[in-house]
Amino acid sequence: MVREKEITRVTLVGSVVNLLLVALKAVAGIAGHSAAMVADAIHSLSDFLTDIVVIVFVGISARPQDEGHDYGHGKFETVATLFIGLALAAAAIGIVVSGATKLAAWLQGEALPSPGRLALWAALASIVAKEILYRYTIFKGRKLNSKALEANAWHHRSDALSSIGAAIGIGGAIFLGDRWTVLDPLASIVVGAMLVKVAWDLLGPCFRELTDSSLPAETEQKMLSVIASVPGVSNPHDLRTRQIGSHVAAEVHILLPPDITLKEAHEVADEVERQFHANFGEESHLIVHMEPNI
């Protein structure tokens, strides 16, 4: 439970920052007539909502195994990551559509309002705040081995990138004059495209885990090496693997000498499990099928 409490604490810090940024950006975007800043406010709102998702689902994932979940609740954390990716993708598409609409209006001769300096200052403040939040969250995510926390960290980083794009567009529109107000919606389109890529990178691993895809080949090879290193074990084969939240699960067949007792075979299998847990985490699952080496 210590891990889950730490994840919740980190996420709560992010949610407070995100809520403050939503208010700042919304006011700055509306008062400063900046499409890029309004889009950035929407992005921060999606950050805040996904913080809530992380808190709820990580709490569920911390529950021990029960009659309905023999392998625990680890995949609820993956579901949280999936929601984060989908929320980010939705926000990104909305930003692109909004920017494209304003760009189309400008191409048809419609004058776009010049953004105010308040919007620029809000963008600069957001860059600093979200980059600090990204570094803090990604450090904790890797330390706690939380994919949901790492995904949320990238959501913070994407918001910082969004604010950089907004700052460039807003600054260009302010300092280059009214003829360049189109830079504001252009910046929002570029930012939205960047966020689509980030969302795609988050969703890919989620879909692979939720469809029980095998672990990477190098991880499986390491598993086979660890199992084969146990005295008495030969030819580990038929390895099957999958990811369950923050831990792994596997099944493997091993060959043992045909003349050993059942007690000795059981002791070898126990040692295989101990070595597996030592290398892949105490919460990892391993099923060992023993066969006589004949």
C-alpha cells in the first residue's frame, strides 16, 4: 500500500497544479483573445481529469487478489493509462480542429484578434510549472514502476510542449503585428499534432498489454537464462509471458532428471520461482511445468 499511497500523493500534487493552470490559462486565453491559449487551457483540463482517473484506478489496482481476480487487480492501472491516452488524443484532435477552423477563417479574409500579453505570460508560466511537474512525476513513476504515473508524467510534458507552441504563436502575433495573428492558430495546430503523437505512444503499450501480448524478446530470453541457471534444470521451453499492470506473469516447461524424487523436483521448482521473483519482482507470477528428461 505504500507504493499506491506515494502514487496518489504525486498525482494529487499534479492535480492541484493543473487546476490552477486551467484557471490561469482560461482567463488569459479569453481575456487575451488567444485561440492557442484557450486550446492550452483545454489540454490542462484534460490533465486534471486524468489525474483523477489515476487516483481512482491505482487505488483499485492496489487491492490484493480475490476470488474474482486470481492475478490481482494490476490491469486496472493499465486501464487508467488507456484512459489517459484516450483523453490526450481527444484533447489533441480538438485543438487541431479548433486551430484549423480559425486558419480557414483567416484564409477567407477574416481578421483574427491579436492576442494580449497576458496570454503570453500565462504560456511562459505554464512551461516552467509543467516541466518541473514532468520531471518530478517521471522520476517517481520510474522509481515506483508505475506505468500510469509515467504516462501522466508525459501528459505533463505534452502540456509544457503545448505551452511552448502557444508561446511562440502568441509572441509572434504580438511582436510581429496584426498581419501575423495567424501564428496563434497555426501554433495550436502544431501543438495538437504533437499531442496526437504522444497519445499514440501511450496507447500502443496499453493495447498490447490488454490483449495479452508477449513480453519483449530480450525479456523472455533473460527469463529463460535465469530459469536455466538453477541447478538440475535443463532446456526451459514453451515460455509464455504477459504483463499485468506493474508486474509480469509467465509459464514455462522445464526438464528434470527422471530419477529424482517428487520432493526433490518440488524443491527445484521452488528454487526456479525464487530466482524468478528475485529478478522480476516479488509480485511476479510464474507457473512451472516439470517434465522428465528422457
